[in-house]
Amino acid sequence: MVATSSFVISLVFSSCCFVLLLGVYIISSRQPGNVLIYYPRRVLLNEDPCTILKSRGPFTWATEAWSATEDELVAAAGLDATVYLHLFTAALEIILLSAIFCVPVLVSLSATSGYNAMEEKMNPRASFSGFDNLSMGNVEPGSTKLWGFLIGMFWVSLVTYFVLWRSYRRIVLLRIRQQKSAIARPHEFTVLVKDLPKPTVHETQSDQVDSFFRMVHPGAYDRCIVVNDLRKVEKLYKELEKTLRELEHTEALFELSKEKGNFKRVRPMHKTGFLGCVGPVVDNIHYLKSRIRELTSQFEEEQKRLLETEESNTALVIFNNRRSAAQAGQVVHAPHAPYWRVTPAPEPNELVWRNLHISAWEHWLRKIVVYVPTFLIVVAYAIPILLVASLLSLRNLEDILPFLKSITKHKAIHDILQSDDDANAPSPSLINGDTLDARSGTSTGRQGLLPQICLLIFLALPPKLMFILSKAEGFSAQSRIVRSASAKYFYIIIFNVYFGVTIFGTIFANLSSIKHMVDQDQFLVARLIRLLGSQLPPVAMYYITYIVLKFCIGYGFELSRLVSLTSYHVKRKFKCQAEWEKFESWAPGAFTYHQSIPNDLLILTLALCYAVIAPMILIFAFLYFLLGWLVQRNQALNIHVPDWESNGSLWPHIHHRILAALLAAQITAVAYFAVKEFLFTPILLILPLLTLVFHVYCKRTWRPLIERVSLFMATEEVTVQPSTTTVVAAYTPIYLRADAARIHDQASTQ
Amino acid sequence: MVATSSFVISLVFSSCCFVLLLGVYIISSRQPGNVLIYYPRRVLLNEDPCTILKSRGPFTWATEAWSATEDELVAAAGLDATVYLHLFTAALEIILLSAIFCVPVLVSLSATSGYNAMEEKMNPRASFSGFDNLSMGNVEPGSTKLWGFLIGMFWVSLVTYFVLWRSYRRIVLLRIRQQKSAIARPHEFTVLVKDLPKPTVHETQSDQVDSFFRMVHPGAYDRCIVVNDLRKVEKLYKELEKTLRELEHTEALFELSKEKGNFKRVRPMHKTGFLGCVGPVVDNIHYLKSRIRELTSQFEEEQKRLLETEESNTALVIFNNRRSAAQAGQVVHAPHAPYWRVTPAPEPNELVWRNLHISAWEHWLRKIVVYVPTFLIVVAYAIPILLVASLLSLRNLEDILPFLKSITKHKAIHDILQSDDDANAPSPSLINGDTLDARSGTSTGRQGLLPQICLLIFLALPPKLMFILSKAEGFSAQSRIVRSASAKYFYIIIFNVYFGVTIFGTIFANLSSIKHMVDQDQFLVARLIRLLGSQLPPVAMYYITYIVLKFCIGYGFELSRLVSLTSYHVKRKFKCQAEWEKFESWAPGAFTYHQSIPNDLLILTLALCYAVIAPMILIFAFLYFLLGWLVQRNQALNIHVPDWESNGSLWPHIHHRILAALLAAQITAVAYFAVKEFLFTPILLILPLLTLVFHVYCKRTWRPLIERVSLFMATEEVTVQPSTTTVVAAYTPIYLRADAARIHDQASTQ
């Protein structure tokens, strides 16, 4: 029972961390000086800090989050955030409904069995924790009790279908409420047209678009905006902005030093060469001002050029009514070639201007090119995970690198690295085909804290990289980039955590026996599968500690915003001088969906996969999503401010991945039931087929209702219709606006 | 070299059959009495039989077929037939371009190797035909020559992509030419709306449709036709028609007997009971007349009921311009639930009236229900094929059923059943892991004619059954039924011929060695794969004889129409009395796509899969498609008359299956190169990925252009626009027409 105690230690440690972080939140969120960190969204809405803090108890955040309705969430954080929060609701529903059957029935079935005890008798090296006795591993192979687990798998699947179906319907209704209540917005009148053919020599691109759309949409076409390649002007704009900010910072610093009567009172100087280390010394302020003059003229020149020429194959087409725009966005326009691809326009904020000129062909090519590094990362990220997995069974590592023994012989170090691995010597019985017994592997020793923290850190790194890769693919809408990045990270996380830990972990743990098998030329795939299968229940305990760590530390940090809080106060104290710096020190930002969605989905995947094999995991997964639900709702209500809105386009993405998780669970179940020598295992093969059918059903029935605007909605009477000028203004990128003024004014005063 | 000689015998036999059938065609097609069989399409166009036959040489059919342009084909046989014929063009292009590299380069690479000879020396039981030496099997494992084959696989893949891409473009252009030239047709103004919600109590279904469409398509909506459940009226109509025909037949028979002054001159009588064997004797003519009166009143009652009530959830909606109809067919209408599913209406002839009232939900359910028997047939059809495969190696059969020896010891019987199997004793070396040698299997003995004819007959049976199953799924359009039936038959044929013959054939051939392995508990998947892989080149020869048999006999019969010719003359002589019987005896019918497409695709699959492994197959596949191209063009020009037109919707179906065949070829290549111990085999893994990318590209870019009507085309000026009355008349099923007259008139005269 060593393993259980180390498991409990790990749970206690995580809980303590959480209580600590909750304490930090409760205390610091009531300091008026921290209002900008804990209620930035409300500060941005010009609420008074005192009213915000007035009459708030230590748990007001939780009750507020609990009682907020969906419509309130949409009003506060937008539809996308609400859809993301619905992931938690759906997960809670799935887990709760699954647990109703799985926890009481299956756990008692397991607890009344005695396979583990028998194993321990047969093989003195095998060791099982008390926790292991509550999982399917404790049931005797071929026992009739397995029927209960089979029914459990069906129950979990049906529950998931039901919840997913209901969620889809709910999201669709939510979207419609949103569309109905809203005043008509510019994107409802606009479509994005890509892959325009080259115009003839006698006409400009906009002439061509004009005549084409006037013909196919008589009476409804209003005007078009041809979108040029904006990369150069964007670059100049950003550089100008950066230089202006630098100037502001330098001037503020200089003023400060004058006020304080500080030492020297000299104007700040720097060297112009590489990294400010070489080259002639110049006066910072003078230098920056001249650089701004230079950039401004370059920028204005480029802006003028862009406004005069039309060299692109992309245009935004504006209609004078919503119905025509909705129709145009869904219809094939070109007769016989891949030209005139019309799609509904994303909202202005959501457009990725620098990617708009990219043709479908180039977009394809970019996608394929990006596919290569993504694939490599998915696979190669297994290497650090492999190292982690090898740490999991330190004893094996010591076998390979004997010098480690001299380090780990110190009890303290050893304990942190690995709680126990006395029982983990690979069993020689593995090699004898008849009495194949793979349970003696490791896995009971996987509750060590260090490897898990390791894993958490490793998995926090890739999202940013994935986002950059997805951006390079050339999508026109921010939400597409986020979805693509999220999909990539989901692959990494599932491949590495779910498959990686189980498969590589088992292989490493049994390294010497596998080596022995290979040496003797008796390496059999069937035996390997059996070995992997038998590892499933013990691994569950590892995942439970992972889940607990994740919600205690993860959501603890999320709620307390410890990192933001510290950096805010540090920056305030030592760095911030200019206005923009002050704002940036507390700017709340939006949800980083591409990071959080895959992480949450991973927990749901683990819960679904182990719902039947080790039902106790459901309780911890439930706690994860419950805490997540509260914390993220609080974040949505008080902190994050969305940069853009894609009107719920995230749901199909989430839906598909939950369904994929279910499929993984079903396939795992088939394999594990087979390992358990259950005669009726083939009945389980119905489930993957059902999942497939459900997937196609949802794709055909519900997805179009989220991806497109129905004609019925588009025909609704509009109360306030934006004028053409408003729409055109909304769809003019900031670089081309006359009111790139903020920069111009500042630049002209120099 | 026994095998080669039996291979030659089989080729000679097939060729003789073909020459014979060609002779039959040349002679009988020039008899004026056979004009109705060989030129029915032209007779139906009221061409004079004499002008048809005048100045036709014996090979005019071939030159005519050769020189017909695509537009002529469209005019004569419709777009669907032209698209089907394009399958032959595409296959010819793929095979020819592949052969340019594969035949000269790869065959010479194989011919200059000597692995087979070495094998024969090593293992005296192994025997290879001269033909086997021209295949990749003859190249030494791990040899650098394998690079040539690797390049060959890339070449074949690239060629296929190129041809498929060009074909898609061609079909799209063809479709557009067709749309442009045509006078506007009723289906261009119509959409099909399914899953209407229940109307409120205050309105009828058509009121509801009216108000909805008037709102979302203001100004463009014309009127709607609510389609009720027509199954009962269809049944009554068919029964009435059948009884009328029976009466006509009986009367004609009676007249004839009167004229001829034949024996008895009694009126025909029959018993009314079961199968005309029991019950009271009645006068046929009287009985039929009273039955007709009864049916007519029932039919008219049902017709009246249908015209008065509206109880269905399906409607046809007619617009007053093509543009609006084209838009409506592509746009989501309902705001938030799976209602108001609008799709472009099929042409009136293509509609399956009895399925129109089926809701999407029921359609789904039916699809799933039909899936089960389909799956069982796909798998269970392997049983007869397995028997065939077991016949292939008679010796093994004799091992199992020793009494067979007493039959097959007669030389003649033995020779027909199997040309040779002296070399086929399972090699004991299989069992020793080190000197694993699987080549000694059988397969050289697979050229026997009997098993192949067996296979041909077995595979001719399922298409009709698949058609019935697909019809039961509840599709609204004939072309969808045909495509679904074709897909099902394609699975059967590929699963059974391609996988079945190779895998089951090999297993049966090596039954005793496999049994030995299993007995000794040494059954290894890796060995089995290696065994299967090594069987690939020898099986090629079996497939070549299959291809030759198929095009000689298959297209020989197709061209000579021997079956139709015989049945025509027999019926003429002994049976036909009534007008409808005379017509039915020569009615040409349409192409049976669901039978011919999978068969042609099978040959293409074989050609692609063996293009690199045994390149000689390309020559025979080329002959198959060349002959098929000529014969089917002739059939399109002179014989078949289409029942309906789906405007080229068959091409995506064909395209996907060619691509699937290529994928199968690529996966086969990966496996076989691995068996050949080629170090750079992983390079081949790029190809399946490329295929996937190409598939997605085509699906996104080209498929919408075939499945939908582009707005540009729909906006084209219409020269002749059908009136609303014309459109409504076209979309009134024959059972509800006032001119169900043909029947009414006849019925009322009784």
C-alpha cells in the first residue's frame, strides 16, 4: 500500500497549493490597488474601482460565476467565450451522467473481485495499491462481471451523444438569439471574394468585380473594396508605432530624471550599431525623431501607392441587404474554374489583413509546407516526454546510466524523484509465453511529483509555436488560426500524454524484459499489446494525480493571476513611464483558446477513456471541470476582453474533438476487454460505428447552422442598418485609414 | 514453363471466343430483321431501317465509335453516358502514360535479374514461369534496381493525378457547354424542400410553404407542389397497368386463335385460386375486365384523395427565374433546427416519387439498416470466392477431402479444373524462420479456366440485389440510387477479387503449412505478411487471364448482344401478341452503370496495383479499356436510351474510386517494397499523403462545380423559358395526371 500513500501525499500537496493560491486571490483581489488586475474588464467600461470592490465577500466571485446566465456571459464576454465555457458545461454533464452508473456499479463490482490479490499470491513481485482494486483490473478475466463494464461503456457513449446533441442545439439557439437581438453589423452585409481572375487590360480589378457582381446580383450589389498585399504597409506601420512608443518612453524617462533632479540630468544617448554596442553615439530623442520622420514619409508613400493601385486578387464585396449577402456567401459563383470563391466575410476585427491577398492555391501550399514541421513536432515532442517517462521508473534509468545510483542513493532526492519503485523489477515471467504476466511492470511508482511537473512545463511550451505556424498557413480569419493552432496542440498533447505516457512508459518500464525478448527473437506483437493493455488500470492513478495537479495549480494560478499581479507591480515600480506602458502592464487580453481548449479536452479524453476501466477518475475529472467552470466564468465576467468575435465558430471544433476522444475511449475499451478475455468483446465494435454515424449526422444537420447564416434570419427586419460608408470604414484596415491619425498627429508634431 | 503454356492456352481460348462473337455481330447486325436489336435508338428516332444499314461495312461501328466527338455523344446518349465513357478515356490515358515508363524500363530491369532462377536452385520445389521473370519478383531483395521501381510508383501516381485533374476540368466544361446550349428546362426553376415542419392548425402545408418562401425569396417565388406519400397510388397504377396488359395479351391471343381457325376456338379460361391451380374456373377476358373496373375505381378514389389532402413534409418549390432557384438550392433556410432542407430538384424523370415523402431522419435510419445486409454480403460473398480459390489449388482440396482424388484422377477432368499443380506442394521451409521462403506457394497453377469463369458468374449476381437495397434506402433521385448501388458493388468486387483472391488464395494454397505453424504455436503475423507479399507477382498472371477473359467474353457479348438477339427472336416467334410485348422484346434500356462502373474500376485497380510489380499487366488492361471504349461508344450511339439524366453527377463517384484504387496501389507498393527489403521504402509513404491532399483539393475545388449550378451560369439570358404550367406539369407524377389517360381511356372502354 506504499503507492496509495504516495498518491495521497501528492493529492495533499496539490490541495495545499490550491488553498494557498485561493488565499492569495481572496486577499489581494480586495486591495483597491489591484483592481486593474482583478477587474480590468469593468475598469475598461469606466466602472468606479470603489463600487466594484464594495460589498464583495471572499467568495462573491464564485457565487457571481455560478449565477451568471448565458445571456449575461454573451453580453460580457461575447459569443466565442460563452461557447468555450459551454465546453465545461458539456464536460460536467457528460461526466456526471456517466458517473451515475459507473461509480456505484462498476466500483463495487471491482471492489468485490480479487484478481489483484490472486496475482500478488502467484507472483510475489507484483504489487497493487488499494486504489488499483477499485478498477477493472481487479476483475477476473472472462468473468461475467465484465458484462457490467460493457454496459458501462454503452452508457458512457450514449450519454456523450446525448449531451453533444443537446449542446449543439443550445449553441445554435444561442447564436440565433444573438443574431436577433443585435443591431445589423457590417459583416452581415459583406462577403469576401478570393481568387479573382486577372482583369483584362482595359479594366481595373474593381471594374471587373463591379460588372460581375452587378450581373449575378442585380439590385443587391453595392460596392467593392479590392484588398492589396498589405504586408509592407503593416510592417512600416508597426515599426512607426514601435518607434513612437520608444520616443514616448525616452521622453518620459528624461522628464522624470529632470523632475527628480537625478544624477547627471543628461539626455539619454545610445550607440546606433549592432545591439547598441558599436557605432557612433547619438542623442536618443533626436535620433528617434528623425527616424520617425523617415518612417512617416515611407509609410505615407506606401499608403498612397496602395490607395491608387489594385494589384490583388481579393476583394470585399458589400451588398445593400443582409439577405443577398447571406445568399452570396453560400453559393458557387464561377462557372467552370477555381475562381471567384465567395465566402461570408469575417467581422472586421477578425480579419487577418496580411493574409487576405493569399490565393487559395498558395494557401494550400502553405498548409502542406506547415504540415511537415507540425508532424515532426508532434512526433519529436515525444522525446522529452520519453525522458520524463524514463524518470518515472528511476530504477530503469539507473540500469542504463549506473552513475545515477550515486546520486539517488540519498533518500530525500530519491523520494522526490520517485515515491517508490521497490516492486518494479521487470518480471521474468514476461518471457514465458504461457504464464504471460505483464502486470508486474511499473506504474504503481508513477505518482512521483517531479515527472508530472516536468510534463506540465513541457506541455506549456508548444501553443505559441503552433499559433505562429498556423498564422503562416495564411488563413483570412483569426478564429481559423486559433482553431488550427488548437487542433495542432491537441494532437501533440493527446499523442504525447495519452499514448506517450502509456506506451512509452510501459516500454521503458519493461525495457530489460523487452530487450530480452528481442534478443531471444521472440518479440511478438500480441504479447506487446497484452502488456500495454494490462498497464491501463495502474496508469489511471498516474493520470488522477496529473488531473489534480492540473486543476489545483493550473486554476489556482489562473484565479489568483499571480504572474500578472507580480509583473504588474514590478513594472509599475521600475519601468512604466509612458502611457502605453502603463496600459500594457495590466492589459487583460483575451482567452487563449488555442492553449486552454486542448488542455481541457485532454482531461475529458482521459475521463472518457478511463470512465469504465478505472471509474474513480470521473470524480477527479468532475472536480477539474467544476473548478474550471467557476474560474473561467469569473475570468470571462471580470477579466478577459475579446479581440475579435467569430460568432460561435469554435463549437464544431470542440464537438469534433470530444467525439474523437469518445472514439479513442471506445477503441481502448475494445482492446482492454479483449485483454480481459471477455467473449462478447465484439459487441463493443458497434460503438465506433455509432460514433461515426453520429458524427456524420451532426456534420450534416447542425454544422451548417453554425457555419452559415440561415436565409430566414437574414430576412428578419433590420432596425438599424449601417450605411455603406460605415461598412466601408469598418472594412478599411487601420493602415489605410485617414485616422492612422494617432500616429500622424504625433508624427507631425515632431 | 508449364504455367506459361497454360496461360497461352487461356489467352488463345479467350481470343477465339471474341473472334467468334465479333463474327456473330458482323453478320447478324447487317440483317434487316435485326435492326431493332442493333440500332434501336435510331429506330426510336424514326430513322428508316434501310438508311441505317445502307453503306455500312463490317467495321463501320468501330470507325463511327472512334470518330464520334464528345458533343455528338452528349446529343445522342446524354451527359451521364458521356461521363461514363470518359471513364474509359481517363483509364486509357492513365495506363498509356504509366506504360511509357513502366513497360520498357521496369520489364527490362526485371528481365536482367535472376532472383527466380536462384530461388529455383535453392529450393527445387519452387517453380517460376517465364512470365514471372518479367515482374518485380525476379529482382534481388535490397538491390539498387529497386530504385527504378520506386520511381515507377511515383510516375504512376503523378500520371494519375494529372489525368484525374484534367478529366475533372473537362467534365466541368462539358457540363457548362450543355447548360449553355440547352433551352431552359423545368428542373432549373425548381428546388426540392424536405423536412417541412408541421403546419399550424389554421393553415395547410402549402399555405405554410407559400408564406415562408414568399418571405425569404420575395419576388422570385412562384408556387409550390406538396408531394404526398405516393406509394399506394403507385401500387394501384402498376397493378392496373399490368392487368390491362394482360387483357391486351389475352385478347390478342384469342383473336389469333380465331383467325387461324385453331383447335377449339374456346375463350381462354383460368382458375382464380393460388397460382391458377385451385378455385372456380372463370373466363379470362371477363375476369380481367371486371378486375380492371374494380382497380380503376380504387385508383381514381386514391388519386382524388391525394389531390385533395396535403399530409406530407415534402414539397417542390417553383421559382420564376433560374438565378433564384440556383441560389435557393445552395443556401441554408431554416434558422435553428433540421427543417426546411432545400436542395436543387432533380430532373422530373430522375425523381423517385415513392421516396419523396421520406424525411431526412427516416432516410438516415434506412441507410443504417441497409448497411447491415450490405456489410454481410460484402463479407459473406467471400465464401463462394473462397470455394473458387480452393478450386484454384485442387491439390489442397484433395488434402482436405480425400474422396476428390478418385474423381480428379481422370486426366480430362483434372485438366479442366486446373492446368497444373505439380509444383505446388507447400514447402516445408516455410516453417523454419531463417530460410523463410514463401514463393513456393501456388499461384503458378491459377490459370485454370474453370475457376475464372466461376468467379465471373458469381460476380454478375450481386448488382441487382445492391440496386434493390439502395432503392430501399429512400433516395429521392435515381442517380443517387445508382451511385449507392455502384459503391456497394465496388466494395464487394474489390474486397473479394482483389483482397480475396490474393489473401484467401494464398492461405488456402498454403493451408497445410499454416496449419503446421499454428499447431506448433509459431504463427507470426510478420511471416504471414511476408508470405502474402511474396505471392503478389505470381498472382498477376492470374489477373491477366481474368482481364483477357473479361474483355473478350464480356465485350464480345456486349457487342454481339447475343442474349438480346436470341430472346428477341424467340419471343417474336412464340410469345409476342400485344403491342407492348412487341416493344418490350427489343426495348434497348439504358446503361446499367451500377454494374459496369465497378467492373471497369476493378480492372483499373488491378492495373494500378500491378503497374509496378508486374508491368506487363498494363498492356492487357490497355486492351481492355480500348475495346471497352469502342464497344461502349457504339452502344451509346446506336443502342442505349437513357431513362433519366443527372447532368454528370457520376463523375465525382468515379473520380473518388479511381483515387481509392491508386491509394490501394500505393499501400500495396509500400508493403511489397518492404518485403523486398528495400531500405528506402519509407519514401513511398509520401504517396498516400499526396493522394489525400489531391483528394481534398479536388473535393473543394471541382466537386461543387459539378454538384451545384454556378450563379454565373444561372444568370445567363434564357432564350426559351418554360411557363409555370409547363413546370408544374413536368413535376406532376404520372399517377396524378389527368392524362393517366392512356389507362383511363382504355379502362373506360371496357
